[in-house]
Amino acid sequence: MDARLESIKDTVLAWNPGEAEFHQAVVEVFESLGPVHDRHPEFLEAAILGRLCEPERQIIFRVPWTDDSGRVQINRGFRVEFNSALGPYKGGLRFHPSVYLGIVKFLGFEQIFKNALTGMPIGGGKGGSDFDPRGRSDAEVMRFCQSFMTELYRHIGEYTDVPAGDIGVGGREIGYLFGQYKRITNRYESGVLTGKGISWGGSLVRPEATGFGTVIFTQEMLKTRGTSFDGQRVVVSGSGNVAVNAIAKAQALGATVVACSDSSGYVVDEAGIDVELLRTVKEVERGRLEEYAERRAGVSYVDGGSVWDVDATVALPCATQNELDGGAAARLVRSGLLAVGEGANMPSTRDAVAVFQEAGVLFGPGKAANAGGVATSALEMQQNASRDSWSFEHTEERLTEIMVGIHDRCAATADEYGEPGNYVLGANIGGFVKVADAMLTQGLI
Ligand code: NDP
């Protein structure tokens, strides 16, 4: 790492003790930014990096609710409003037992660069709770969401902060959250949340956007080597929103997705994942992946283990952070891996990224490859602001343009800084310069 940035990094890490995921995200970005500071010493003088690493506002709150047996439960809620240089804070809410401040800050920090790369007018933020919706009834999820919004509503707004979904927060949760916001404020403020239902202000393609966008970005990377998804053997981790839609898009482009996973195990389906059956099991019935294997001939289910033990030419990690380590990366490289497109946020450890880059594997980092979700959220905000709704075809066309644009910007930035094909560097520098310029112009705030 550049010596000038090393001491800033040390200060940031010491100031945020015990937040391992946030540290990891900060170090990865800092490692790319030395050359930018050679060209822009004014960023150092204005302490842009130090300011960028300190959220503009961090909100932590109590979320009390009653379960179906009448017992009081208490969870912790978070919203980190990280950076508003380019627009209102924008980023999802995650409901998962692993959520704590360090996870929310890593996600919010990544979101700043991702949102800048989309070219849309959105700042970076993230939130969530350690609440676990799995195994909870709809009524319990509703009571939790209502309690969560009863505090959150005072901090958000169409021009202030616009949350959306993430792990554990899908259409059901956004519906309950929006209903409570409307009830408390007596405002039908469509632009306050994205990921809404299609009949009440949502956008077509938003549910598909992150998975589709990841595949579009990866397709653009493959094109630089004269190839495409057609005929590739693909392994996807996860079986949630991002994973299912990545599987659907990859197969529509001619690939065979032979495996996917959940937090209990993985399935191997050499004929190619049956997307309709997967959607029924996971989205309609809210079941486990094991049930997919029970209902389809020729599919094996592996309890526990790692989906990265399955050979692939393209890997799409779409589950969670740090799910693919250096050992798994080396194994995938030995099996003939060509490309990795990160649908999840920071799913590859720093060791894994090093293995991929060393081996010349095309590597699309999450902050670029999975930006299609937030970009389509921004398209949802546009439709809400103009009281309009666009067709599926038009919206998908916009998503495709945006993803191709992000790919090309990352590639051009990597070329400009003398590291062709380094999408990590391209994404970090491309996102950073845009935010840094805006911060500089807006003065010391
Ligand atoms: P979902 O909740 O819909 O699905 C998450 C999937 O990942 C599930 O299959 C889940 O398995 C699995 N998973 C979650 N945590 C773990 C864990 N600790 N270990 C193993 N598997 C796990 O979430 P999304 O699909 O929305 O999000 C997936 C990733 O994509 C996240 O990193 C998220 O931040 C990122 N992302 C999402 C966007 C969106 O629009 N939704 C936008 C950009 C990025 P199980 O069911 O067993 O828990």
C-alpha cells in the first residue's frame, strides 16, 4: 500500500476496533488508490479519504416486538448514512443474525463506490438488524418490521435516505415497512423505499436486476477474451434473490448452471438448474434447497460442504461475504475457471482475489458486478418521481446499458492507470474519483 495512505488506514482501523469486515473493505479500496493521489494531491490536502471512511451519521436503535406466543423479543436496528456527496443515501437493509455495526459499515462503505459507478445521483448507506426472519410467521415478520420502521421513519425520506432490500429483506418485508411508514407519516411517499410491489410503485425488473446485472457484467468481461456464457459450466452460491436471477439469466445466455447452495448445503444438477422449481421451493414455499433435490430426478444434495468443490468455468458467488477463500479459489482455478462475477458483496476473501488475479482469471468485484440492483432502484425512484411506470423491456434495456457502461468505465480506468484487465482497481478508482471530486467541490462538511 502507498505509504501516504498507510497512516490514514492505520488511523481508520484503530478508530473502528473490532469491525473486521469494515477493515477488510477499507484496506481493499486503499490498496488501489495510491496512483490517484499522485495525480490529485488536492485529495490528500482536503483529507478526502479520512472523511470518506467516517460515516456522516450512524443510527443504532432498539427494536422491541412480540412473537406469536406473546413473548417480548428485542433486536438491534442500524442505519449508517455514509456519504451523500452524489445524492440521498441509498442502500439496502439486511435482516440476518450476523448483522452488527461492522457488517453494516462494510456494506455502506462499498455502497458509496458502487452507487458512484452506476452514474446515478445516489449516495451510499446501509442498514439492517440482527433479527432472523427464517422460521418466523408472516405476523411476526410484520410486527418486527412495524417496530423497526417506527424508529427508522424519522431518519429516511425521498430526498434524505432511501432504503431497499438485501439478505432477509424481500418484497414481503418492504411491503410491511412501507405500510408502517405511510401510516406514521400520512404520506404516500413512493420514493422513500425501493423494491416495492409492482402494483404500488415498484419497478419491473427490480427483483431480477442484481442477478441479471451480474451476468451482464460477467458477459462483458468474457467478451474481452472472445468468448461468452454460451456453453459455460457455471456454479452459483446461494439460492436467494440474487442467485436465482443470476441462474435464470446465465441459462438464458446458453450456460448450464450445475450447482447452487444455501447455508445448509448444496445441490448438483448436471442437467442444469430448473429455475421454475427453484423459485417454487425458495420463493413461494420459503423452503430449503434440500427439498429441490427431493423433487427432481438425477440431482444430488450435499449436506454442509462447499459449493466451490464443484468444477466450473464461471463462478458467480451470490450468497454472502467471505464465502470463497484462497483454498477454494485455487481449486476452482485448477478446474479450469475463466471468470468470476460477484453477485454478493465481498464474497471472495482477499486471498481468493489474489489467487484469481495471479492466475489471470477475469474477476468482477461486487461493487461493480452487482450494481444492477441499486441502479434499477434508482430507475424505480425516477419512475416514482415522474408518476410513471415503464415496460419490462424498456427497463431491462436501461439496466443493460448501465451494466455495460460500468464494465467499460472500470476497464477504461484500469487501462488508464496501467493495469489492463484489473477490474478491482478500475472499480475502486472509478468510484472514488467521482465521489472525491464532489466532496472537494462541496467544501469541508
Ligand atoms: P437472500 O436473503 O434472498 O438470499 C441469500 C442467500 O445466501 C440464501 O440462499 C442464503 O441461504 C445464503 N446465505 C446467507 N447468509 C449465508 C451464510 N452466512 N452462509 C451461507 N449462505 C448464506 O439475499 P440476496 O440474494 O438479496 O443477497 C445475496 C447477496 O447479494 C448479499 O451479499 C447481498 O448483500 C448482495 N446484494 C443483494 C442485492 C439485492 O438487490 N438483493 C443488491 C446487491 C448485492 P439461507 O436461505 O440458508 O440463509
